[in-house]
Amino acid sequence: MNLYDILPYPALIHGPTHPDRLAVTGRLLGLRPAAPDRCRVLELGCGPGANLIAMADLLPHSDFLGIDLSARQVEDGRRAAAELGLANVELRQGDILELPEDLGEFDYIIVHGVYSWVPEAVRRRVLRLIRRNLAPQGIAYVSYNAYPGWYPMRALREEMLYRIRGIDDPFERARTAQEFIGFLADSFPGSVAFFADFVRGYYSSYLGRGEAPESKILASLSHDEIADINEPLYFHEFAEQAGAADLAYLAEVDLLGSTPVGLPPQVVEALRSFPGGLVETEQYLDFVRNRSFRRTLLCQKEARIERSLNPSRETLRGFHLASQASPQPQNGGAGGAVSVSFVARDGLAFSTDHALTRAAFLHLGKVYPMAVSFERLLKTAAAGAYDGGPMPAGDGDVLASNLLRAFLFGRSLVELYVSPRPVRTRPGRCPRAPALARYLARRGLDSVANVRHETVGVGGLGLKLLPLLDGAHDLEAMALALHAPVAVLRAELRWLARAGLLIE
């Protein structure tokens, strides 16, 4: 029996795999992939299908196919999709090495958490499948553990494997490995400070898995760090393997990973002096950043890629933008202009004394989590920045350049979308949450998927409230069902809206 049938992998969603995230990067680099709200998506190694089901729930005109070796996980996913009434997602049990030739053409192919954990023959097959089944302007996402950053984890993995040698039961293997990490974290002498700090940080963060329940920690530990196969590789090795399959490297799914943005100027200058092309430059970036995990995008080798990102209004035309960064006034800028720092939840900040950019960020923060088209944002920001007067020549391009720079710094500052999400900024009379979020809440799960394809922790009253957000219950009916004051429910609904859990 497959290990995943005995100990299923946790049902997770993966934000960077969403077709809209892939489409944004592709379009910025000159590709014309299919619109995310009308596309075909294939996921290899889909597990119980939670990732695809969350997409299918909110993209009813797109089609999704997931394939996984574990019959148990596929059946679990089928039951969930059937209960949700989703006709646009199909889950199949199958071996990647034995998949048929007639799968068809897909606009987006997702291979998350597979490449480093399968034999070499399967890795080659994955790349051949992408070459054969990816649309001419399509984008494939492949994630894998990467060197050099994974070397400390490799050492820890080998130590765990030594400790659990001879233990066959998968639950006992994972539990013993977890306990052993705790032992190590408390046992290092001062002479091994670097590795000790790494192990302690890993252990104190619940093995890198945040606040996940212990059952999920043990399951993912079993399938990830102490899996029978776990083969990290350098980026240049992956790029060579993709090239051998007639695939082209596009970029990392978040473009920051493919640029030197945020590095000191002297480091950027030194990188430019090194010989070699794109692959070599990105490999040096991995060295500098000590990258341990990559989310790499591939496309057909015949696709035309524009490597230079033009910071102009034309580049952002057709995109939608969102930002929840909050303003914090700073000192006056040039010519007495007020400089404002917009700070994201993770502490990332973008400072500007440009009036149009300041007005744009303020508007995005006001309407968040709604995404606004760049054209509408430009018009609204100009009205606020210039009191209805004419916009100075070139200011639109300056705004586009600033928004793109903030986006490259991190999505926590600026989010870009190709297809805007059906999100509400405030509750209506009979509010509605995504079907999958209601489904998970009914089962008592306190982690649900929001409109932005993110995992949101919901507990207490919110967990009880979500199943009632079906568009048929008004505030009074919910207050009666939950025996809760209307004012308390209003506050909770406002929080759910801000978290991206209320839809049109």
C-alpha cells in the first residue's frame, strides 16, 4: 500500500500555484497565457485535491484535472468536490510514469512538492509531460528543494534518518524524529552555534509549520524531510534538465526571486561583473540569498520571453492591483513634499513623497481586499492628488514604476492580478463565503481558503459563523442561530471581509 494511503498528506492550498499568480508573471515577461477565469489546469501529485478544489470553487468557467498515486487521497478529494457540487474539477488516481497520451492541452501545469521526492525516471517524465501537454503560451510551475540553502536541512534529515532506522510504522517514525529534533535543540554545545541556531529555530517553529496541528506536522514531516527520497538540486542543474526536455526557464513565480531587488548596490554591481547568462546569474543569486526552496516557472522553448521589465503605464495596463499596506507619515521630502512609508503586515515598507503614488496607496488601502484596475486606480489617485487639476506629464509612468518596484519588493506591499477576484469589502444583507470555506468550517477545521487562495486561520465565533454565510441568512437570522449579539456578529463579519472570506 502507498504510504500516502496509510498516512495522507495534509489537505493544503498553495497560493503561488494559482493560475492568476502564474499569469501575472507570464504577462509581465511578454507571454500571453490564457485568462485564469477561463483556462485548463493540470496538477500532478494533487493529493486530496484541496488546492484545485479551492480554485475550481471560485473559477467556475475553468477546468481542473488532478492526478495522484494515492487512491485514498483521490477518493477523499472526490467526495469533497461532489459535496460542493463542483463539476469543473476531476481527480484521477494514476502513476505519472503510466499516464496516457491523451490528457490534452493545458494552459497551466502545477507540480508542487513532487520533483525532489520522486526517482529520476519520474522527474524526467514530469518534464516530458509538461513539454507535451503545455499550451504554446502556457506556464508550468515546478517546486523543489534547492541548494545551497538546503544543506543544513540535509544534515538534519540524515541525523533523523539515523535515529529512526529500523522503525517501520510511519506514525512512530515521524513522532520519533520530532522528539529527536527536540532533543538536539537542547543539547548543542556552544562550539556548534550556527547549526544549533538552525535546529532550534526549526524546532521552535513547529518544524517550520507554524501553528499546524500535530497530526499535520507528523504527516508532512513523514512525507517531506524524512521521506525515502528527498533530492535537492542546484538551480543550474534544474535548468539543464528542463532544457534537455525542450522547455525554457521563465522566472521564479514571484519575480523578486529572479532579480537582485533588495540587495546592496555593491553586491548588485559584483553580480553584473560575473561571466555567464541568465541561469548563471540566478544561480549566483541563490548563493547570495542561500535559497533552500524554488518555485520555478517553465514555458515552451518556442515562446518569446521579454526579459526587460518596462516600468511604464503600458506595462500595467490590463492588470488589477491590491494593497493592504498602512501609511506611516515620515519627514518631509524634496521641495517640502510629505514622505509617507506604507508598511505591510510582515513589516516590509515602501516610502514615497510622490503625490500620485501616495494617493494610489491610500486608495488601495481604503478598498482592500478589493483589487482595482490600473486605469481606474490612476484616475482615482489623480483626482485625489491634484484636486481635479491636470496630472503632470509623466506622472502616470512614475506611478507605474513605483507600483512595480513595490510589487518586486514583495506581494505583501502590492498584489497584481489578471482576473480580479469576486471579493466584497463589506458585508451585504445576506453575506456569502466561498463554498470550500463553509465546507471546511462545517467540519471544524480552523484553516480555510480565502478568495486570494491563501490559508486563513479562523476560530471561535468565526468558525461557527462561516457555515451560515451561504447568501440565505441575514444578520438577524445568524444572531438567532448562534445566540450572539448583532453588534458582535457585525464586527466578526467585518473581519471576515478584510480577510478575503466574503464574496459577491
